[in-house]
Amino acid sequence: LAYSGLLTSMTLYMRTTLEMSASSAAMVISIWTGLCYLTPLMSAYLADARWGRAKTLIVSQYVFFVGMFCIAMSTYFGTAYVEAAHSLFWLGMLVVSVGFGGFKPTLSPLGADQFNAKFKRTEEQKQIAKEKRSSFFGWLYWANQLGGIIAASVIAYICQNINISIGWSLSSIALLFAISSFYSAKNYFICVPPEKSILIDVLRVLYASCKLRCKGQKAPPLHQQQQHYTASPNKISHPPDIDECVALNVSGSSSDAEHERVVAQTSPSKQASLVSQDSDFINVGPAEPSILDWSKQSYGGAFADRRVEDIKCAMHVLPALMPFPVAYIIYTNLLTLVYSQGCQMNVHMGTGFIFPISSLSLISTITIIIFVPFTEKILYPFMNSRAFCCNVTPLRKMGMAFTNAILAMLISGITEIVRKSSYVQQFDASEMESPCGGNLPVSDMNILWQGPPVFFFGMSR
């Protein structure tokens, strides 16, 4: 709620109080949101290797609140202290990006630890933990969306129609309440002690491989007994060369040394049995050797074979992740350029109610809440049935998401062309005041015409 309340009204604040242009506000918000999603790399390292998840989460929450407090307080300064107010605002923005970056990557893993069967004493507790673990992520997602709904409706309305200082102060108070609730229950949490960061191992393996490549080293020869397994469509690949409980991670995450011990003790006949019992895995012959294999302990390297194989799998996934920056560029437009477009549209609903521009994201949030269960429970099962010719795979889901994003941007562009055309009546500042101020010209086109592109944004997400 705190982050969404700040983000949804950020364009309005920059266009009115800071008197930024639409392009400048879009650029600043894009850079800031990008920074918010880069700082989790640092906090993830602290959570995995230094402080642990619980301590990292608590510290980041305090940092987050300090940033929110600075931003809220900067809006109370009068016109005589404009420079001090702006300095405090930008300082708060920087602090929030650090605090939010520490909060985002640690909350979900810490919650998952509470349902890890490894830490339960009785078999009944273990079974309950397995069943409730997936439900936790569902409830967490819905709680996030609930906070987004409150931010896009209540906080957005207060910021635009009453006072932005009050709106952002309420967001800060809500964050303080959340921190107090979390801290009061910290003694009841299952806290996994920090071990080591996978990120450091990835960087070390890649660095060692690059050095070998620069020296002209080639991939190692293929072992005769090495087998390569791949998953059938719609399934996640996982080589079934280890004990079943370790492969499925039922008993909790095991160390690399323990994994290697289990692999060594697993007979070829048992491996074949596991393959025959699970039709998701198909033996497709030997794996392609890689320069990364030199880092394996079996080749004289410093890293467990399992860790290197995990890194290789992650590298293979990278091409599928390359379109995601483009998708986030489109999503950022919802929070910047689309809001700026709303500043020059008719926000009067005819009954004296002024529609908050920031509430446009409410359409996207409601779309997610409705269509996530619809697609998972009805649409995708129907498409996977024999009555339909197209099976739904993760890549096809990504394709549908990008298609919806393209439709959203096309409709938004057409809306802007129509808004500026002679077919729509145009008003100057004396005839109709823009909610963003600044003597902006306003068209008679209702802001609800932005509903369709925002809907497709939600479908894309």
C-alpha cells in the first residue's frame, strides 16, 4: 500500500508541484523504479550470506519508512522553503529505493520458510506445511493487490482532490503499522541462518570460465556415462539422477556436499527406475559439454557439480527472459505517460465527482484479481483439453502477455491521436482546469476512454 500509494500519485506530484513536463516526469519515474528493482541484488546477498532473511527484512522496512517519512514531510514545506523541500523529497526517493529493494526479495522466501517441512517435528505438521505452502503465496499476492486497490482508490483520491500531504502521510502511517505488526511477531518466525550467496558462486564460475576462454581453453571432453535429461512440454526440467526426496525438495534444501553424496550412492538401476516412473523426463542422450564444466569438482574445479549444472540451466533460460525489459518499459508507461495523458482529459463524471487520475491503475488491479483465477481454473484447462488445439506452455503465456501489452499501447496511441484531433472539443485553462495544473489545455474526451488500454495492461500482467 505504501509503495503503490507513492507511485500512483508520483506523476501528479511531479506535474503539479515540481512543474515537470510529461517526458521529464516519465524519465525520472522510470529511472527510480528501475533503481527499486536493482537494489534487491544487494539485499539478496545480505539475506543469503550475512544477516539472514528476517534481519534484512526488518532493517529494510525501517529504511523504507525513513524514506516515506522524508517524502511525506517534504510536502508540508511552504513556498519559502522550496529548495529544502525538493532536496528532502529527492533524498526520500533514494532512501525508499534502497528500503523497497531490501523488502521485496526477502518477504516471500521468509514466508516460505515458515511452511518448510524440514522444520516441522511431527508428520502431521509436515503434511500441513506442504499443503499450505502454495496457499501462502496466493494469499501474499492477493494481499499485495488489496494494498494496490486501496492505494489506487482511497490514497489516489485524497492526493488529487484533498491534499497530497495527507495522502502520503497516510501511506507512511500504514507502513509504520505494518512494521510494528511484523516486529511484534518476529520471535515466532522460523529463521534460517545465512549460509552463502548463490550470486557470488555464479559470478565466480562465470569469471573462471571467461579466464579459461580467453586462454583458448575449450570445453572438456564428454564423459561416456553422462546423460542428459529434458522435460516434456509444460514441465520444468530437473535431472532425475538423485534420490527422489532430494530431487523434489520434499525434505528441504540440502547442501551441495550432501547432494553429491546422494548422487554417488544412487545406482544406475535406480536412476533408470526413477526415469521410467516419471514420464516428464525423457532421455535424449549426452549433454553438450560447456566451458563452465571446468569449474566442477569432477573436473578438478572448486564447485560442486550440482551448482554448476544449476548455473548452466539458468544461462539457458536467459534468452527467454530477454523480452521482459521491453514488457516493463510498456508497464512503466501506465504509471507515467498514460497518467500524463489523463492530465489533459475530462475527469468530471457529470455528478460533481472528479475521477482521480491515479485510480486508472485500479482497473489493472481488478483485472488481475478477476482473471488470474479465471485463466488458471477455466481458460487454460480448456485450452489444454482435447477440445482445443493449442496447449498452454509458459512461452505461450509470455506470448499472450506481450500481445496484450502491444494491444494496450496501440489503443493508447489511437486514443491520444483522437484526443488531439479536431473531432474532440478542446478547452483552454480558463474554460476547464486540468487536474495537473500548469495551464494545460484539456480536451472534452472523457478519461474513462483510457480504460481499455489499462485493462489490456492488466491482462498482460
